[in-house]
Amino acid sequence: MADFSNSDFVTRCIHVGNDIDKETGAIRRPITMANSYRLPDDASTLNWSDPNNIIYTRTTSANQFYLQERLASLEGGEDCVVLATGVAALAGVFFSFIDQDAHVICTDVSYIAVYRLLHEYFPDKYGVEVSLVDTSNVEEVRKAIRPNTKLIHLETPGNPTTRVSDIAEIAELAHEAGALVSVDSTFASPFIQRPLELGADLVIHSLTKYINGHGDAMGGAVIGKTELIDKIKREAMVNIGGAISPFNAWLITRGIVTLPLRMKQHSETALRVAQFLEAYPGVTFVAYPGLESHPQHAIAKKQMHGLYSGVLSFGIDGDVARHNDFVNALQLIISAVSIGHDESLIVYTGPDDERINYYPEEFRKHGFLRFSVGLESANDIIKDLTQAFEKVGL
């Protein structure tokens, strides 16, 4: 197989992890759906749980290997572990690196599974101390560090606030204190933001979102130094069973091929939509890192390579009923969870969310709308928003 280590990002999206199939001559590696692989002639000294040796699909599979190789290359990491979902990847990091009585700092408004794992389950079950702070404020992170801080987990841009945390500054603080830094970079993708280059120890992705990009496969990944990734493979993949299916691994590998093209389109369209919403009289706020009005726009500009992805949040002038009426009046934009699909998706979160006290003030009164801008024409998206606004009297 050719060496693409010095190739451009877009080239590596296509070629790393791919090769000519030796049996058929196909120029794309096939899906290998087997759950078991032939053992060597002498299996007497074999490590049956070796995640770097293809023996049994619960420990690893051929398609998982290929996907891990591609993702490690795109993030600039030594190694990668791919798991069944983004939550499995997050839980794998926490399970592997948070010991009993450790202290963890985490972005206060984060993905709901992270909130529950770190706010409830790890403290209740294992006595882990957790500080939820606004990590977009470096001073809050500095003040939260304790002698037993083992991990600082950032979500940037944050879900759903779009707050941006300064990865480089926080990594420097963490390493001075002997702590690891993990970054959930799902909203950005490796095309827009590469946390390892900024000093993070581990970068996490829900592959279900932008990296796959087609809304038809689930997966999660963690990328970093080999010694850290081996620990996750050994403890959280092999022995907890969060293995990805070969078919999903193949689908995601296929999806990555168009990642650079998709992220440019998502970002350009989302900026136009955000500018439209910011100027619309019935909109109470818009949170999008690409807007100059965003509180962390300067940080985003510094670490997100000039693109700001496709997710924004906004509110409208009205109560819960008007928010729901607005969503139901949309025709092109679909009311559904998830982000990073080819189609535009919107979800309304009401004011009774269990994390509501951690949200910025503008998100709290009547809830907010998280909008994953798809690959449709920006003009058509804006037309759909406009007709829905008009239908609810805005």
C-alpha cells in the first residue's frame, strides 16, 4: 500500500485505509462481515483479547482496522479506537482514565449522556468528584483544578450552546497539573478542528454525525497516542463489548471520502442562515461561532481553520406553543434529533430540560431551537424558515 502520510487532508480522506482487494482486484476494500477469523497454525501463545490482532470481531474487525487507520491520519494521532457509538467512545475514555476518588472538570453544558455519566453515574457509583464549569472561560477552568484532577473534558463547540473553549490554553493548564485533556470535537470534524495539534491528549468523535455524514450509520472514535488508545481498546472495547459492526465501519469509511466537500458546504450555508436569523425581527438570539457577535468568535477563528461547521442555536419571540408551531410549520427542514446529515434537522428543547440551569440566560426562558444546517440550497432553507415565521405571526 502506498504511503500517504505526507499527502493533503483531502487526499488522505480518500486513500488512507483503502487498498486493492487481493482476491478480486476491486479498488475498494470490501465489507468483511465475518465474526471470526482463522487462527495461526500455532495458537498456543495467542492473546485471545488482543485488540490489535484480528481474531474475533468483538476485539476488532478488518473494516474497523481500515477506519481506525484513516481517522488517526486525519486527526494526526498515533492510533485510533473505533466503537459502536459516540457515547461508547465517551464512556470508554471516562471508564479507562477516571479512577475512584479522582476529580474531573467538564464543560457544563454538554451532550446529555456526558452530563449523566459525569454528573450522576460516576459520582454516585465510584465517588468521582466532578466540576461542571463554563470551559469557554479559561479562568473558571484554572480555579476548578485540584490536586486530584485527572481529566479535563471539553466539548467545543459545545452542544447545543456552540460555546467555544480555547483548547491550547486549557491543555497547557491541564498538563501543568498532571491531568489529561479530552476534547469532543464532533461539531467541528477533523477537517475544521484538530485538537491534538493544539495540545489535547485525546480527541473524540461521534462518527454518526459529520464524519459519516449520511444519517445511516452509528459509530464513535477516540484518537491519540498509542499508549492511551491501547488502554481504551483493552479496557473499554474488548472487555465491555462496545465493538462497531463491520457494515457500519464500512459505511463510515465511505462517508469520509466527501468530508471536506460537505464541511465547506455546511459551513458556508450555516453562516448565511445564521446571518439571516440574526437580522430577523422575531428571532431573540442566534448562537453560531461564525458570527462576529458570538462571544468566542475570536477563539473559533483561531482554532477552527476559518470554517465554523453547520450547527447553530436560536430562539424566537414566543412561548412553548409558538416554538412548537414554528417547527411544525417547516416543510423542508425536518424535526428530528442528530446533526451532520445531508438534510437539515431541527429540534426544539423546552425550558424544562434537566440541564436548564447551566444554559446561558437567553436559552432558558422558553427554550431554544438547535438547527443542523444541511446540504440543501441556502436560498431554499431561508425560504422555508421565512414561510414558517410568517405562519406563526413573526
